[in-house]
Amino acid sequence: MQYPANTLEHYWMPFTANRDFKADPRLVVRAEGVHYWNHRGERILDGSSGLFCSAAGHGRPEIAEAVAKQLLEMDFAAPFQMGHPAAFEVARRVAALTPGDLNHVFFVNSGSEAVDTALKIALAYASARGEGRRQRFVSRERAYHGVNVGGTSLSGIMKNREAFGALMPGVVHMRHTWLPENRFTKGQPAKGAELAEDLQRIAELVGGNTIAACFIEPIAGSTGILVPPTGYLERLREICDAHGILLVFDEVICGFGRTGKAFAAQSFGVTPDMITMAKALTNAAQPMGAVAIRDDIYDTVVDAAPEQSVELFHGYTYSGHPAACAAALATLDIYERENLFERAAEMSPYFLDSIFALEDMPGVTDIRGYGMIAGVDIAPGPVPGMRGYEATKRLFRAGLHVKFTGDCALVAPPLIAGKSDIDEICSILREVLGGMEE
Ligand SMILES: Cc1ncc(COP(=O)(O)O)c(C=O)c1O
């Protein structure tokens, strides 16, 4: 297939150094299994599942065929006051995977929309309960909750906020959970559960009954894979319960097997009130996100509205798009048929051992990891993030795609990756990162 691209200028690329990219583009044109191919036909190993989303590997014909069939049968159905069967079926399948009584599913098109939807549901729930003063939210330093205004307000990453003004009022941030004494801890660090007390302090400062929800990535992903200290999530749950605060797990990265179970909530044994998800829900073959919601929240909001009236004035034209639903159903079939969540749990020790073996490299300052995801910090140069960016480019040229945030490599291969793929990821990382030290 020919891909005409006479100029790169018109496309304003997201989260990209546009000028630098356009001077020396990294284009990919084909993907299959754990590999991409660039426009020169060179093979690139996918060390980050695209963007933590292609869990079942690229180019799965089952998904492509299901999407094509759906588009030919019915390309679109208006999602308001009308429905199509596949959306109900995806909701049922997702609800079956979530823990506890998170049995209701609201569809969106991305992780960012999932987060902003959960924010609005938390407010609507408070309002339906006659607790309209619960309008504050708590999140965490170094958090990433997408890029819409709500999610940016929750964000704890300065670069993602600083150009955009004051954003949504009423968001308070807890401290992040990276502690120097936990460096090079595989799995959950022993120290740091007491950081959850920040939520208690905030509740005592502003009034726990003014907080609608606390948003947490169980493993803070985009910032560099911060695994929750033992006891931390449990304590957050207790504090939320004590003050009637909803606990929301943002599992846009963690969800669908990354931690060895369907959701990190199950891996860590803590059940939130809502889970936001996207990415691997469709194996990234179609844009789709979702919010899973506890029975009581759904019932309260729905029952508070008069009969025959819309209960939640929220939704997107493409909520539960038929093509996305077809992709989700085909993807969930693959996860089940190939036991990919269990496979991730089984492969995790090999993956983590291999990544943690990079600990002996002089430029590596910390490694963290859990399940099939790990963060490798490299020593920053004079401008933070620049060495990470240089590493991204060098790794790509050496045949490995790894997403960096700042100076941290976020390694998360597709869950179908074999030991030899993991070996190759680690040997390219060693060679390229080692070369940068010379
Ligand atoms: C935890 C978390 N929430 C939300 C998002 C935003 O998802 P999207 O880019 O699909 O809007 C991401 C993206 O990486 C994420 O990691």
C-alpha cells in the first residue's frame, strides 16, 4: 500500500516535539504481533504495546473481521434514546470482569473521556443523594488522568498543566508515592502506606463531606510506573469509607491483564466504587473507553430522576459505537480464549527479573515494576527529559519502540510477548542506554 505524505507540516502531532519529529520522522506503516515496520521496511519490536493498549498483539484478524462485518451490517446507531445489541453485550462482559458490584458500564471513546465522565457521575451521585456540597476532588502528585479539562485538573504532572491556567477548582493533591528508600523494589514497596494519610488530612482540612471522589491510578503509569506501597490502597479505601468519598481507580493502563488479573483492583485486593478504562478494552483497534460503576451509584442517580426522564445528562455521539463494540467483543474473546491475563501473571516474574537485571547499568537510577509493566529511570541530563527523548529516538533506530515519560522508560510489551521478545527488549535497552553513557 502507498502512503502519500508529501508534507508532514499540516498535522499538529499530539504530545510530540513537532519540529524535531518533522526534521527526522519516525513513521510506522505496518504492525503484526509484537512488531511494527517503519516506512523503510525495518522491523521494530513493540516494547510498550503501542501506548499500553495492544495487549493481544497487533493485527489480530479476528478483531479486524468483526469490525468490518459490523460496519457492513450497521455502521452507526445513535446512542441516545436508542440502542444496539452489541453495546449491551460489551457492558455485560465488562461488568463480569470487574470486581464487586461494579455492574454498570458507561461507554466513552478514550481514557480522558472516561475520567471526565467519572467526575460527572461522582457529582451527579452526590447531588442525587442531597449532598450537593460534595464538589471537591482529591488526586495525587504525578498523576495522569488524561487531557480533558477535568482530567487535566486532576493531573499531578506539571508539564501537563502549566500552559492551561487554573483549570477546574476544588481539586486537592496528595503526595505521590515515590520514595528514595524504595528504589529498585520489584512489586509493591514495603514503605509508604502512611502516604495515604494525606487523604485523611485533606478531609480534616476541607471537610470529608465536601469531597465527592478520590481518583487514583492503582499503579501510576504515565509518570513512570509507581507501584502502590503495601497497605496504601487499603488505607485509602478505609478513609474514603469513613468520609463517604467515592474511590475511583483509573485503570486505563492497568486494566485488561496488565497486572496479571482483569483489573489492578483484583491484583491488589481493593475494590473501588468506579473504574475508568480504555486502551486494551478493544486492543486499541477502535477508540473506546468505559466507566464501570457500582450498583448503588447507578441506582441512586437513576431512581432520583422522574419516570420517563433522562437520568444522566451526559454522553457522546460515539458512546458504544457499533464498530468499537465489535472490536471489544472480539478482543474480550481473545483474552478469554488465550488466557492472556493468566499468561501475564505467569510471564511477570521472567519479565521483571529481566528488566531488573538492568540495575547494574551505571546510568540507571531506579527500576520499578509489577505484572507486565516496568519503569526504568535513567539519570537526567541538564534539562530533565532530554536524555529520555534522545533514548527514545536511539532505541527506535535500534529497532525498539519504548515510550518514555521524561527520563523514565515505560516498558510494557504486549501480553502475547514470549521470553525471547523480552530478552530482545532488554538487550536493546542495555546496548542503547549503555551507549548513551559513553
Ligand atoms: C491512567 C490514565 N488515565 C487516562 C488516560 C487518558 O487516556 P486517553 O489517552 O485514551 O484519553 C491515560 C492515558 O495514558 C492514562 O494512563
